Amino acid sequence: MDSILRITGMVNRVKSANPASCCEQILDLIDQDTSKSDVLVFPRMALCPPSSGTLLKNPCIAQQCEHCLSKLCEETKHLSSYLLIGTVKLFDHIPYEVYAILYEGKVLGYLPCETIPDGFDELLPPDSIFSCCGMTFTVLPTSLSKLPLHLPGAAQRGAQLVICPSYCPITSESFSELSSYAKSLSLAYGIGLIVCNGGVGDTSSPSLYRGLCEIYECGQLFGTRSASQESFSLTCDLDADIIRSQQKYRPKSRARFSADTQNEHRPLMRSLCAHPFLSLNPQKEKRRLNHLFELQVESLAARMSNTGLTRLVVGVSGGLDSTLALLVCQKALKVLELPPQNLLGVTMPGFGTSDRTYYNSLTLIQALGGENRDISIKASVLQHFEDIAHDPGVKDVTYENAQARERTQILFDLANACHGLVVGTGDMSEAALGWCTFNGDQMASYNINVCLPKTVIRRMVTHLSHTYDSAVGDVLRDIVDTPVSPELLPPDENGKISQKTEDILGSYELHDFFLYYLLKYNLRPKKLYQYACIAFSDTFPPTYIKEKLRLFLTRFVTSQFKRSCAPDFAKITELCLADYRLPSDCSPQSFVHELDFMDTES
């Protein structure tokens, strides 16, 4: 975790024209902080608020601020942290507003908040870059209203974290507008951003002040706090690895000062959702699922319209993927004002088909108004085994793949016969893991699920089950409760599914977690493991996580040849396997070696 930068925004209570009181509030906040942060950020004018008025121009106030800054240096020299504090300083006997940069009890320099004549050695250039824990940052003391104007320049200079101390009054719109600006700018430039606005305890005339601290990482709000009367702090961990993967500009100059992390074994202070493809907000998730379903329908309808094909052929297994594909096909026909009978749902029972999935398939096709073609593959596959001299008692990969390829042959030949389109049903998780048969279920005329991971498809089918009548909804809910299985091996003695995918590969929740952080941030295996251990600390033991990560990385790399010749699809989500380019004969050795090295270290 040496790429983690812990940053704390501290907003101290102030008193007009009383630097000593402001200093005591700052020291109290520092004393109360047990997070061992790498950077402590205070607002502009933290040692003497703007409400002090004309007294700020009096050298007496500036000297008191300098005395308080010396006291802060003495009291914090034991801290291996950057301290960033707004104050007033005399230059050539004239008071100026500056931002002091402290480290281990020393003032590294001052950033001017207003124009100061050149020639003062203690001044730092406004584009100064600092480094800590592998992350470069710059300080941009600015007003909230000017943040959108000044931030792009700081981001373009290559800072991974932009610190924006301010001291602005609050209005009914100002803070909400600030949040909108900060989020969009952080996302657009792929950077970390902290806004620390002062004003706790300040006078209410002629303006009203309130302290505010917000921390963003690549457009994601990590924390927000606000108060008008009491000092407060907000601490978050930012990840330089994640920011580097999203950053639009690279540093143009080396850091003026650099510091190392204080404690790389400290507990992580950032939220890690175990289901990153899903939203924790129910209403937001509902809207997103509806939108994804609409995009699937639109993409399929466009392909049908442009090719002139009016019939759809889908292999229906009674599993989640083919169920969602069937629902998309039915809706696409409706959008194109074509009869539901143009949907040909093909059930192809084989050696592993269970009664539960078989009858769910038949019921669903009928309830949606589609045509069903029921074709058993047992006899044809047994004939095939005889042709290639394979013993059907040997239930190996040949035994399984022969069934998948026979089903694909049936689907394509039926599509030729009815001038239809074979709709692929495989999802992103299966494609990532190579959990499909090459030139079997890997092949189709057009794919509609390949941008959606298994966890999203499970959630989407559950959501859609509440939008249909009971005849369809009950079947959909039972399909969601059915164990995920390719059903290529015979059922057990009770007719139940014996071949369960998650017993073989591991939890799809875990694999989708690996997939998200690999595709979005390209994190190294060690970081994937560390993050998964935190996110699934109450679910899976570390040994299981490491075992499944090794399996994921191996299968992800070695299965590229299946993705290299995948059918057409529409990219309807931000993350897409086609954007992660690999040669088809790439070796996973380097990825897996890092996990092996971790075993050696432990």
C-alpha cells in the first residue's frame, strides 16, 4: 500500500484579528488527529480570517501570525507530515496573504495568494510540485468561484492531487455549485482534489461563513464535511495507482520537496465496495439497470434494422445470460413492431440438462410469445463421439465441448433456414475467464450481454422480474435462484445440477471485483489482492482470495484467443474487454509470479 496518500482537511475555528486563538484551535485539531496523515490541509487565512478587515494590513497582526507559525513549527516537528496553512507574512515590511508549507518543523516556503513583487527567496513558484507516497501534488489557494478557471492549469502541469484551500462566504447556491464543479473537474482530469474552505466561527456580517471540506478521487466523492461553529477534520486515503491510471496529463517538472509514507501498514481509510459494478443507491441502480437494458435493446434493434433480418434465434438454457438475452430480443421485436413469434427460442437438452432449467426455458419462451424449437442433442453428440472414437464414459473437455459446439451448429443452421440472427448470450465475466467453448457458445452473429458482468446480469434479471406479470416474474425469480452452471455433466442421483460454475471457478462476485479494478485502473496483482482482502474481509479468507486471483489472472491472459475473434457487439458500458489488448499467445507468468513472490515474502 505504498501508493496510498492519506490526506486530512482540517478547518479550525477562527477569531477575527486573533492569530493566537486561531493557532490554539489548529494545535487542538492536530493533537486530536490519530490518523497519521501524510498531508494536513488548512484553509486560506487559517491564522487570521479575512473578517479582520483593515487590521490585516497592520504589521502587528502579521508579526503575530509569524510568531504563531513559529510555534506551529516547534509543536509539529515530530510529525512526518506536510502542513499547509494559510497566514499573513511581512515581505519588505508589507503584509501579504500567503500559504505556508511546513514539514518536520521547518517552513519549506510560502505560496503567494496575492501578487507579491519578485525577489523574495522564501516564495515558492505558484506551480510548485510536491511529492509524498508516490503522489505529486500542488497547492492552489483560490476562491471557490474561481476554481473552474484555475484548476485546469494546475491539472495540466501534471499534479495528481490538487489542493484548493479557500475562504469564501456561503450563499444558498455556492456550496452545491462548488461540489458540482469539483466532481466534474476531478473526473475530467483524472486527479485527486481536496477543497478546504474556512469560516468556522467567523462573524456573520456582512457575509455568512461556513467551513467545508470535500475530497474527490477521479470524480468520486470520498468524503464531505461542513460546520459553522465547531472545528472539524476529514481524512481520506487516495491511491496514486488509481489516479495515475486515469490522469490526463503527466508531471512536467520534478517535485521540489519529497517525503515518504509514515506507515505503510496502517489500516486503509477509504471505502471499498465489494460490488464495484453496482450502485449502493437503490434508485440510482434502478435507473442504471433500466438504461442498460434500453441500450441492449437499441443495439440489437439497430443491427436487425441495418441487416434487414427480422427473426432472432436464441439458445435458451434456463440460465441468467440466455434469460436476459431472451428478454432483450422480445423487447427489440416490439420496438421494431415485429410479431413476438419472430423470436425463435431453441431448447437443446443434453446430458447435463436438469428438469428445473429445461421447464423454466419452455415456460419463459411461451410466456413471452416466442416460438419454441425443442431439439435434443444427445443422439447427435453420441454419433459424433462414435465418429471421432471418443468414449462417452470419459467426461473430459471433449465430452463437454462437443455438446456446446453441437448447439452452436444447430442455432446457425436454424438461422440460415429462417433468415434470422443468432443472438449471443455470453457475459463479460465469462469472456474474461474464458468460460466458454471456442467456436461453441463463444460464437454468435451478434452479442448483447458481453459488456455486462455476471453480478450486473443477476441484478438486472431480478429487477426485470418485477416489471412483468406473475407468469413471467415467477420464472425469472426462480432462474435467479438457480445455481450458475453450463450443465454439460450429468445431474446427480436426485436430478439436481451437479456442475456448478462457482464451485469450480470461485465466486463471480470476487471475479467481477478483480475484473473491475483490472480493467478500470490496471492495478497490479498485489494491489488487487490487498483490495479484495479488505472488500471481502467478512466473506472470504485471504487464502481463498489469493487462490482465485491466481486462477483469474491465469485464465484472463490465456483466454485472450477467444476474445480476439469475438462476434460484433455494441460498447454500452465504460469498461469493455476489447479495450484491454493482449496478444493471443501471451503468458500469464509475470502476473502470477507476483503472487508467488508474495507467498515467499510471507
